[in-house]
Amino acid sequence: MGPPSRWLPPNPQLSGGFGGVAKAQLLLTTPLLIALVTAEINVHKYTNKAMNLFKFVKQLLVAGLLSLLITSVIPVAKAYAFDCEPVGNLCSVVVSEPGPQSGQKWRSSDNFSTSLCEGTRMQWHIEQTDEADQIIFDVALDKSGSDPTIFQGLVNCSITELIKDPKMYIGNPRNATKNFQVITYTQ
């Protein structure tokens, strides 16, 4: 099983250079500016009010063109309000300890069920902690004998296939220092 996918990128990315919209605006405003400069000669024939209006419009176009040039050269970080948003229907909620439960070597949560959940995919969210983006955990099925691990290396906003089972649990949490809540949504 490969690394988990996410709905949105976890880190801001930089965008610089002329983007598609900036190119279109630049291509549209440059001919207008050239036309206004060449038409300035003909404006002298009109009143002083028309001349002032013409200069004002020309200044607006120049200011717009300069702002496009400046913002397209300087890299600007894209901001995300949240790395990912819950998508689908609420499936399950479980609280995990930051390490194995007392008397356990691997298990860090009580059982939770996905047997009544509908859909084909499951999105995993870590809540109630500022450590959500650092925590990594695995998921196992509670079976008699050896418990099979069904998902490894899950992180906040991971997406997996939906496995319906009444006895699943979180295990092997990494990078957690306090209890955290895991909420799943199905789609």
C-alpha cells in the first residue's frame, strides 16, 4: 500500500511569474495604454475637463499595469484556511492515547465500528490537538488470535478504502504527546 493521499496539499506553495490571468490582463491593458498615449495628442483639441479625465484614466491603467508587473514577479504564498475539510458522512469517532494503552504493546484506542457506514472511501481526521499534522498512526482489526493491521502510516486527512468492521482500533501512534481524537467520514 502506497503513501496516503490527501484532499488538499498540506503545505503552502509559492506561485511566481506571470500566471494565466496575469498574462491575459497584461495583454489586454498594454494595447489600451498604448492607444491612450497615442490618443493624447488628439485630446488637446478638447476642453480642459476632458484632458483631466483622460489623464485620470491613463493613471489608473498605468497603476494597474504596474501592480500586475510587481505581483507577477514577487512570489506569493497561497494560503489555505485548513489543510482539508471533512467530506462525506460521519462514520466513526474514537479517542487514541499517545502510546499503547495500559497492558498493551501496540493498541492505543478502544474499538470503533465502521460496519454501518456507507460508501467506498474513508477520510481520516485527527481532531482536538495542535499536533494533528505530525501524528502518524496505524489501524487494526480486533480478531481472536493475531490482529491484522489493515492501514499503516495514516496521517491527518488520509483517504483509504472503506473496510466495514465492528471492531477496529488505532495502534502504534507516532509523534503524539497527548490523547487525540480520530474522526472518519465516508463517501
